[in-house]
Amino acid sequence: MQVVVVGSGYSGTLVANRVAKKVKDAEIAVINPRPDFVERVRLHQQIAGTASVATPLTEVLRAGITARLGTVDKIGDGTAALTDGERIDFDYAFLAVGSTVVPMPGAVPVGTWEGAQQARAALAALSAGGQVTVVGGGATGIETAAEIAEARPDVRVRLVGSAVGGGLSEGAYRRVRAGLERLTVDIVDDGVIEIDPGTGQFDGVVRLRSGSELTSDLTLWAIVAGVPDLAARSGLQVDARGRVVVDEFLRSVSDERIFAVGDCAAVPGARFACYTALPQAIHAADNFARLLEGRTPKPHSFPYWNRGISLGRKDAIAQFTHADDTVRRAYLAGRSAVVLKEMGSHSAFSTARAGVSSL
């Protein structure tokens, strides 16, 4: 039984380890463009230099799983075609390529490993008094701005978004903004980013709707906007965001031999998050095992219950939600939220590598 897993983030690593544990005769190949597992939920720490978030795949994948460095160009008809010309046949495959960031030219993306490394080097080279602008008022932008402000109090940090902290309950919204202000992050809610018409690049100027202009020495793009185009390029049915359209069992509606999990799967009501990806990986692996045993697969369902946002190493908020991910009024803040957020981040990593030590 030949199984290919494309991508080794949270969902790809977990699905490979779980299939290896449940299907003893499976020969599993994990195809990933880098030799490391990256804790994506901690990339803001990588950027600020407060943590190292990459672990060799050999330490997170179960013994017997083959880690193949490479990039899949197309997948389908039982074959994964790599960009280097190699073709790997499979009986079943799992797509777990995650989401991606497409920055404005001249800005540095912070939602990818490569972008985080570039941002870390640029930040380290920035002199005292330099201006850092983080674009994106969601969780990624908030965590990045807060982490940098706490780690580098000698630089100025600005966070630009259409509504920084929008989507939280009123109390959590105020608490996030208070936490950012405590770290002296300048919050700009009416910023727009434009490119220089002459060079086609971001020119370091943030232009506000009011007409004002703000200069920046380092601009970090913290808006996760889509997914890699592997599925669309391969002819699989995708939604408007490029995510694989799946049935209730997490199989591609175009090819039942291909499961899709994590950010690249078009699961109704799901948002980009490892909190979403891990349960999908578990469910897809279990459904795969059920199919091989001649049993009926089970529909996927998963209730949300909170959203965590770090505000540096000493502060955070945990916004409680209803099962459909709409926010409740209740939230935690301060040290208790830090503990909860850290427990979630640690649990995500330990769950992904489940089967290497214990499950």
C-alpha cells in the first residue's frame, strides 16, 4: 500500500504518523520542500528572535516513514510528479500543503518559513530607532507586532489594518488594543498600502485614507490570503480561494484516492488554523483506515471553542467562541491566557508528532 503525503506542516506530519500507526503495511512517503517541521503558530517568535521553531523531520516522523525533499508540480491518476522530474506512484494521497502569503512587492511575508527567516535577518540588521510596519490587523499581524515590540524596544513598531482586532468581542477587542498600546505599538486603522507606479515595488510609504503618509524601514506582510495552487494546477476541483473541494469524509470530490486536510481543504465553516488542521488530519487518517478495513467512513465535524492571540511573552487573550466559531462575550487575558495559549501551541506540536514518542 503506497501512501503519499504532500506537505509536512501540522496536518501533514500528523496524518503521516497516524496512518503509519494504524495501517501497518503502508509505505508512506512525505514530500516536503524543506527538511524541517516548522511550528507555524510560533513564526512571530522566529522573527523576533525569541525562539527557534524548526525541528528536523527525522525527529517528528515515525520510524519507517520516508521524507523526500522536493516540490510536487502536479498530482493525480495515482502519481505525484515532482518539479525535478521524479514521479512517485501512490494508492492513496493526502494533500496538506497549508496556506500561503502573497505580499505586496517589496514587503516581507511573515506567514511562511522563508519569509520569517528573511524578516528575522532584516530585523536584526535594523538600527535603533528604525521603523517597523506590520500590515494585517488579524491574529498574525497582532502577534508579530507585539513580539517585535517586546523583543526590540529600541525600534518603533506600527500595526496597520482596516480594523486591528476586529472580529473579537468588544471586551477582547479593547484588551488586545490596550496590550498593544502597553508595548508602544502604534495602531493605524485606516492605512492602505500602495506600490510605487514607477518601480512596481512597495516604496516604504504607508498612505492613509486621510491622505497622510508614513515612512517605514521594514515592512512585514501578515495577511494570509490563499493556498498554493497545486490542486488547481492538477485539475482537482477547488473553491474560489483555491482550496480542494472535499466530501464529508475529507476526500477530493474529483479523486477519491486523494484526501485533503488543513488550510488547503475547503471544509465548510473552517478557518485557517492548526486548531482546525489537526482534527481534520486525525479524522482523514481514521477514515482511510476504516476504508481499508471495509468499514464505512464517518463524516467530519469539529466544534470550535476559542481563539488565542499572544501579546508578547507575558500577555495574551483567549477569546471564547461558539461551536460555529462566532465569538462569545467571554474571554481570558493576562497570565491565564498566556498559559492557555502556550498549552495550545505545545499541544499542537506534540500532537503532530504523535507516534514518535507516545499517543
